[in-house]
Amino acid sequence: MNINTILFDLDGTLIDTAPDLAYALNALLKHSGLNEKPFDQIKPLVALGAKALIKFGFDCDESHPDFTDRHQKILNIYRDNISQFSKTFTGIDRLIKTIETRQMFWGVVTNKPENLTHLLLEKLDITPDVVVCSDTLAFNKPHPAPLLYACAQLAINPSQCLFVGDDKNDMLAGQNANIKTVAVTYGYGKVTKGWECDFVIDTPKELEKWIL
């Protein structure tokens, strides 16, 4: 394959954000007089967003009268502690450096809101060539629009791109955009045959085969 661009999902693929999201949920639970939840139970829900964490932590749905308030509070706590524990996964920093040395493009396509995404990237001193978030367009993954928009911003053909993610919706987005997909086993999702991805990797270093 003639690859000149690698696009990444953010949470669970590029950056390990679960510790700070777990902190935000447990801080809110503690403030509400409730018991904290084990990290291992929170981690798989991170890819589903803050609303999923509220549903799990408070055992409620969006019809609950306090749901909106709780959702805003967990976002506020997370924003104020967004880089307390979060860091790139082992091998990502080296991979990015290699991509840039080879004068390839790379970017982030995430269902995380713009304000939180850019704040996190700034805190960790990460500067992708393109960033597409949940509120950049009218559609989110698994819709192909965010990936195709990223390719258009970089003026590259989707056939020259890889999309790397840790969730089935990442793989569906890639398939819908006719972009080759790479599922990571080190993230928050449990990779299964049902994901129908093109490739599976256990470490970021394995992506170097498409760069070198």
C-alpha cells in the first residue's frame, strides 16, 4: 500500500485517558455521597463518553432529573484535571516522530468535543496535522464524514490513509469511508472478528511497517 497519512482515534488509541475520566467520575460520586467505582469497571466505558459514565456510576438513564446536571459536573471535573494522569500509550511518541521525520501526515479523528480535545492535546504538547472532533461536523463516527473531512483537509486520497482505533465504530467509520482500518488490542475495546477490520496490532510500533 502507498500510505502517506495515518489518522488516529484519540481515547484508547493515541492517549490513555481512562485514569482521568475515572477520577472525574469517582470525584463526582464521592461528592454525591456515593461509593467510588473500580477502575477496571470504568475503563471499558470510556470510549462511550461521559454520559455512559454517569449512567454507570449513578445507575440511571437520561430521563433522570439530575442527569444533565451530573453530566455537566463530570465534564467540568474532567476538564480541570484533563492531564493529571493521561499520557500517550507506550510507543506513540516515537511513532509520531517517525511519521513526521518521513514527512507523512497524521491526525486525530475523535468523538470527543473540540474544547476537551484541543485542551488535552495542548496540555500534552501534541500537534497533529488535522483534528476532527464530535462537534466539528454534523456527523460522528461511525459515519464516514469525519474521516473524509480529515482527508480533504490534508488534500490526500482516502486510499492513501490508515485509520487506527480501539472501537468497533472506528472500524465502521473506516469501512464506510473506504479507508483501511487498524484495530489496536491495547486500547479500551475488545477486538473481535465482528469488527471486520483490515489489520490488528498489539503495539503502536507495529504501525512502523507502513512507514519505513
